[in-house]
Amino acid sequence: MSGQILFYVSASIAVLASLFVVTNKNAVHALLYLVVSLLALAMCFYLLGAPFAAALQIIVYAGAIMVLFVFAVMIFNISQTDIDREKQWLTWQSWVGPSLLVMVLLGEIVFVIVSQQNWATNSTSVAQIELVDARAVGSLLFGPYLLAVEIASFLLLAGLVGGYHLAKELPKKSTKQGGSQ
Amino acid sequence: MMSVPIEHGFVLVALLWAIGLVGLLSRKNTLFMLMSMEIMLNAGALAFILAGSLWQQADGQVIYILILSIAAAEVGLGLALLIRLRQHIGDLNIDKLDEMKG
């Protein structure tokens, strides 16, 4: 029973923090709300019986990826003029169309989810969530999913090379050539 | 451990995904669009974790790890592009990226 309450509390924290991320005007505040949302989701993962995924969510997502965001925001050097410009961009007209369309879509998805009758019959153990530990994940990861792990490593290598290539300083000559073309 | 109806978890997935989609569609600042995409990716990851705990299999967490590496690569490349964009046009407005004219 207490696990249920914890799940609903952390789920509502995640939803609220995501709303603040989307509506905030200051990039640094939005980033911190995003960290809160990720940590709340990590709590949900733990309560759903996936402690390994919860630990990875905190270490990799809320730790490494968000630090990358924070460094990028530091490089962007957000000033008061940026925040004022953000206020100009965010008029209420820009929210109406997307919000209405996505509300309709969300209503349809929730209707489909709630009207499914066979959630309980598909699984014998909905009532009692069991722990799936890191040992099972590891033996799957380096057994049937070995090729996927290799492909993920190629993807990360490509991200590394691409990030290095895109973010390094351009030499003056090549920018002139790029401008004249 | 506990008993949450699994459809409530999927409703949470749909809510987070919808919030991310609204942000992606209505913001003009590219940095906020990237953050909204992070929210949507996280909603997808939560769906896999939910399915994994529904069927008591570790496959959901394996796919979660793959989603994590995709998110890391995407964020690295996206932020590098944003740094280059900020150097070129001064702010991060996506509407200024129409130089190629189709």
C-alpha cells in the first residue's frame, strides 16, 4: 500500500516537473526541473521492480547527460536579453494549437489504454511486482543482445566523433569560403 | 513489492509523452525543443520498464539501456549543433534556420 502511494506521488512530481520544463522561460531553471523529473522517474523505476534501471537513470541520465546540458548552457552564456526574447516568443497563441491537438491525441491514447480489458489476464502476476535484478539484465545483455550492444557502441563512437567535429572552432579561411558560396 | 494497476503506469507514459510533444511543437528555442525530446524519450523508456515488469522479463531493462545510449548520442550531437548555431546566428530561434529555402 505504501509503495502505491509512493508511486503516485513520484508520478505526479514527474508530470508537474515536466510541465515546468516545457513552460519555463529561463533555460537553467528548466534544466533543474528536468533533473527533478528524471529523478522522480527513477523512483518510479525502482518501485516497478527495476532497481538497476533506476540506478542507471540517476547516474547516466540525471548525472552525465544533464551535466552535458549544463555545460552547453554555460557556453551559451544565457543573459537577461535571452530571457526577455524568450518571453516575446512565448505568446499564448503559440500554445493553443499544439495543446488542443495533443489533448485530443492524449484523450484517444488514454481511452485506448483504459478500455483494454485483458491487462490482468495477460499476466499472472500484475498484483505482485517482482524484482528483476541486474544479474538477469547482464546475462541477457551479453547473451542474445550482444549484437545490439556492439551497435550501441558504434552509435556512441559516431556521436563522439560528430560532436567533436561540429563543436570545434572553425578556421577563419573555411568560414569565408562558406560565406561566399 | 507493491500493486499498481499497470494501466495507470501507461497513462503516466501517455501524459509525459504529450507534455513533451506540446513543448516540442510550441517552443521556438531549440534548447527547449531538445529538452522536450528528452522528456518524450524518457516516457518511451518508462513504457519499456513497465512492460518488463508486467511480464517479469529483463528485456525491458535491456531496451532501456539501449534507449539511454541513443539519448546520450543524440544529446551530444544536438548540443554540438546548437553551439554552432549560437555562433552563427546569435540566438537559438529555429525560425532563423530557413537559409536553404527548401
